[in-house]
Amino acid sequence: MSMRQRSSKSSPTGEKFDEDNGHDERKIKYTKISKKNGISVTLQVFFVGFIGLALVTMTFMKGGTFSGLRVNFQPKIILTAKAVDKFTRTPEQSKRTYWVEKNKKINEPIIRAFRDRKWIKVNNYEEAQFLWTYSPDTSFFKSLKPWQRYNHLTGFSHWNNKDTYVEGFKDYEARVPGKDHYFNPETYRLVNEEERQQLHHVLTKEGGMNRPWVLKQGNVNQGKGITIMAPHSNDLANVLEDNPIEEYETEQLIMQRYVCNELTWDRRKYDVRMFWLIASVDPLLVLYHDGYVRIGNSNYDETDFSNTRAHLTTHTRLAEEGKATWKEFEEHVFNHNRAAGLGISDPVSHVRNQFKEAIAETAAAFKDTSFNSKKMVEENGIAFYGADFILDQDLDAYYLEPQMGCGLDEDYNFRIEMHDQMFRTMVDILGEILEKEEKGDNLLPLNKIGKWQVVYADGWTYNYDGYKRSKQKKDCSLPNKG
């Protein structure tokens, strides 16, 4: 099954958790009332589950500023280890100890978090209960003790490379047909003969030459290995001929349909960096966290595809990218929803829900290849990752890519505050899971989850119920002037 965009009529924000799988069901109803001198938003939240029915009303009066309601729902399931009968006890002298690679300023947010939570830093990694390095040190994959935890997992390359990410989702769609991975743009691998034929058909028979495309190299990031192919260009017409299947370089190339009608930030291209946490591998438990905005440094023009850099958000070498907080992003989304007349009851949650489902489906797609304790020498694992998204004018989200090595620079004060909140609660979650797994207790619910939100738990997958993409999507096709 190809990763071509699938769509149908859009619907208002809503979330539902499947009772058939033994989980609580939650229904959220949003209503909006507009007033002349401000906006009053009443959120009526109905929880249906073992706690009964509760009504929560929140009113925001801030001249067009809106903050989406966050409900830190945790599925009511039994979540215990499967690969081991009993976890190895951590030596007393190593409990709540951590080791961080030296002389890397980028790791300072992690050190602050462990220090704040009263963990003890040790100089010998062999004595530490938790180890952190910014980039994976593959030697640890073979030398760790069963009771140790390291912030990298062995199978990250299956989803961290663009080509293997596409391959993993195609395999997942073959195993679990009927899934609507709306967040993945239409994509073809140039190393696959069937997909080359599909691409050729789209280009020659379905108007594909009228549209812009993106040629991506699979194993690089930071804006490298990306070529924008303009409509009717020679590069687009000859893309298959110029990249024959037998060439070694073709092995990692993917061709992706350009996402049109993008939502801009003061006429500039931007993306949203989110975070996700593998809190446990056995059993697999994945959490989501809001992030921040990265803003490009040139005016965005969907009629000019002659310059690839102009269509990148980061690492353009044109000037330093801008940043914006999640709060500013909420205001941006809410104001666009109002100005464009989209009529989405809670636009912030609507966008967040798409992010959450994309990360949940990533966990489901790669649980056997990337998040598998049988491939580890330690008995369990934890890992911190990022994910980048863009939005179109309909507030539909698209995956740019998940990120194994997400920067922890603190070039803005808000990033310091964000890191402190996010990583301190990450340490809380790590400590709680270590204690529970040693006792054989159920991992859920987590007691100190902060702003993290559970999106995957041992087969339970977050689902943005009722959401479908509109078929009436604005295109950026250009007619052939020749």
C-alpha cells in the first residue's frame, strides 16, 4: 500500500478511547461563543468511565487568545513486563545514580533535571543506574548490565532515516490494513520497482508534472539531501531516468509530494518540534509532550520553486531561524481558525491530537524493529526523541520526520523553562517506572506525569476518533506554459 494521501470530510475535534479493548471511554465536547469585545470559550468536558460523569467549564476572555484544554488521560490497563519474569534488582549503591558524557554543553538540561530531583552523579558509567549521551554510543548496546538504563535504543535507524521510515510504515500498513496515516505525505521509494512505476503513472497520467515534488536522501537531516523539483521542470521529468534503480545512491532516495497551501508565520515557513518519550520498552509505553515553533527566515512563495533553501525552515544558511513558544503557537492556531472561518471547536487540541496520533502510530509501526527488549542487553530502556510537523491552512498536520537527535540548545529563555519542566518530570517518570518494575507493579497510572501524555501502552494506541481529511484540498499545481 502506498503512502498516498487519503481523505474525506473534515469533522470537529473529538477524542474517544475504545471500550472494546478494555479501556475507559472519554468524550469531550467543545463549544464556542463569540462576543463583540472578546471571545468566550466554554469547554464542556464529559468524562465517561469508572469515575462517572463530571462537568468542567472553563472560560477564556483574552481578546482572541485561546489555550486548548489538556486532559492527561491514562488508559486503564494492566501494564507489566512480558520478556522477563522478574527484573534484576539494582545494587543499593547504584540506585538513583546517573552518568552523563562529559564536556558537552548540550547535555546541561539533563544534568539540571537529575540534580533537581536529587539523583547522584557518578563518574564511572558502570556504576550508574541511568546513562545519558547526546548521540548513541553503540558500545553501550553490548556492555550494559541488566539493571542499567540508557537513553538510546538499538533499532533507531529503522525510523530515523527517511527511507527506512517509509519502508517501516508501508510494512505496517500491509500488516494492519485500513489504517489512515493521513500525516504521511504521498511518498515513493526509488529503489522499489513497483513504486517507481506508480510514480511514473502519477507524473504522466494523473497530472503529477503540474505539482511540485521533493526528492530526499534517506540518511541525512538538517536540510541536507533535499531537492525541490518544480512543476514541469526537467529535473522532475527526468527524475526516474537520472536515478536508475541499479545505482547505489538510489537505494536511499524517496520522492515525496510537496505539501501545498501551508500555514505560514508572518509569511514565513515554519515547523513545529514536538517531543516523545519511550518511558519503557518492556512493556512498551510512549508519551507525548508539546514543544515549540521553528520559523524560517525568508518570505514563503508557493509559486516559485526554483530555490530549495527558500522552502526549508531550518539550516537554510540564509540567516538564523526564529523561535516561538507553544503559547504563541496556540494563539497563532486559534487566530487562524477564527480568521479562516474553519469552525473547529478547539483548534489547539485538534492540532495536538494529530501530533499525538502520528507519534502513537510511529510506536505501533516500529515496536518490533526499534522498541524491542529482546534486542537489548539491559532488561528495559528509555529514550527521548523529537518529531517535526508542518500545518496547512486547514490545520491539517503533516509529518516532516521523527528525530533521534533533537537539539537541546538554550538560545531562548523559554527553552530553558521548557527543558526544566519537561526533563524534571521525565526523571520523575523514570524513577517511578524503575521502582514499579522492580516490585512487579502495574506501571499505570503514572503519579507524576507533568505535561506528558500517554499515546501508546502495550498495544493500546491513541486514536483521534472521528477525524478525517477533507478531499477539497487547495493545490499548488502550476499549468504548463509550454
